[in-house]
Amino acid sequence: MTPIDFTREDGLSIHPAFLDLLDRNGLASFSRLYDYPGGEQFKKNRFRSVYRITLQDRAGKEHILHVKRHFPPLETRLKSIFTGLAIRDGAKNEWEKILRLEELGIHTMTPVAFGSVRKWGLPYREITVTEHLYGAEKLEHFLPDRFGRPPLSRKVLAYKRRIISETACWAARFHRNGFYHQDFYLGHIFIQPDDDAFTLHLIDLQRVRESRRPRSSRILKDLSQINFSALQLSCLTRTDRMRFIHAYLGRTRLTELDKDLIRKIESKTLRIAAHTEKMLARRGPAKPIRGAAERRKGLV
């Protein structure tokens, strides 16, 4: 894909397709966009907050934008100063990965704008703006909604299997290009259905890394995370998860190395499940986590 020629406006890099939209709403500058008081907050922690805002263009069409504000805590910035290591899990990394993956044809989010204010030479406040993925759903919601009421017709079952296989091939392409996500759960993969076709999108890229030789442990972590989240959905069977692995590896018959990888995924999945159960237990009574205290034949 051809790289996008972004417009630079008052501390912001703006996608040319959205420059007029931001300008006519008085938001074509870093300070105005970062301090914009409107919108609906739907996520906040000590590192970042995410707001959803709706703006009208000159034709009266509404555009939904996701505004992610990053504010690295003081201890993180001080650690960066004393260690000499850059802050890696932030807006700039996410922005760069959005553009890089889109160049490779791996769909993520539609980039709108990025800006950064620095203090002491380090990021102090950052912002990433993307457009809403209209008509898209998280796979963790789409799959049980669409396939959670058996028996499934042949057509519906074929559609389910195609989603599993294409998601596996898409994940393999992501890894083959040297990327790993570190939060590779079905909640971070969106599906945009269009009749019998669909498009997959990857979100939450602030921790994504790119390496010429990505560590096998990182790839294993990604595969175990997606296996863990698939394990939580009753509409996905052990056969479905094995179908995913076959498609991911591009095999009809598994080799001994493949089987060794599966055993490692099983083990890592169990550790993720146990850790997740402990985290949820601290918050009070919660639904049991599948895989936390049991092991099944094959993939857990």
C-alpha cells in the first residue's frame, strides 16, 4: 500500500481525509483535541484513557472517532531517564504499528491523527485518534452470537470454519512479518462481516513489537492467549481449536515439532488461565475460568 502523506498541523499529524473534519470542528491542534471536553469515556487507567466523540463533516455526515490519550506516569518517565530506555508501550508505538501493518495489508484501525508533547525530552502527553470500525464486532462476541445456538446448518457451519481458518492464516501472516501482539485475545480482534465475506481488524497495538527474528516465546504467548480466549467460548470446540492450529501452521498432517508446539501452547494456556482466575478472585466472586484447573486431551 502507498504510504499516507500526513498533514502537520499545530502539533498533530493528521490524515488528509480527516483534516477538514477536525478543522471545521475546531480540533485541528494538539491542545484542542487533547483537552476536548466532549465525548463518552469508555476506558481509563493510570496510563491512558479512551473517549468516543462524534463529529459532523460539511455534508452533515457523522463520524465517530476514538480519542486515546496517553499520559505516562512519573515513575515510568523517571525510569526511562535513568535507564536510557525509551517508553515503548505508548501512543507513538501504536501509531507507527497502525501505519506499518496497513502497509502490509493487515487491517487495524483507520488512522486519523497523532500528536505528542514532550518534557525533559520524553513523551509527557500523547494522543492517538482513529475512526470507529463501523459494523465491526469483537470476535469474542460475534462467535457466540452467530454460532452459539446449535444445531448449525451446513452453510452456517462452513462460515464458522472459514472464519477460524482465515483468522489462523491472518495470525500466521502477522507473525511471519515479524510482529507479536502481547495481548492477542479474541477481544482485540474485530470482524467486519459483509454478507458471506468478512474483514479482520487488530486493535490495541501499543504493545505490538516488530523484529526481524521475533522470539519464539513471544509467538507462543500470542498463540496461547488466543487459545485461552477461544477456550472460554462454548461455541468453539477442541476440534475448532485444532482446525485453527492446522491452518496457522499450513499443515494437513502435524509434524513432531508441531506437536511439541501444541504441548507448549497447552502449558502456557493453563498458566494464563490460573493467573486470570487469581486476578479475578481478587475482585470478588467471578465465573470460573475454563482451563484453570483442568486439562483436556489435545488443546486444553
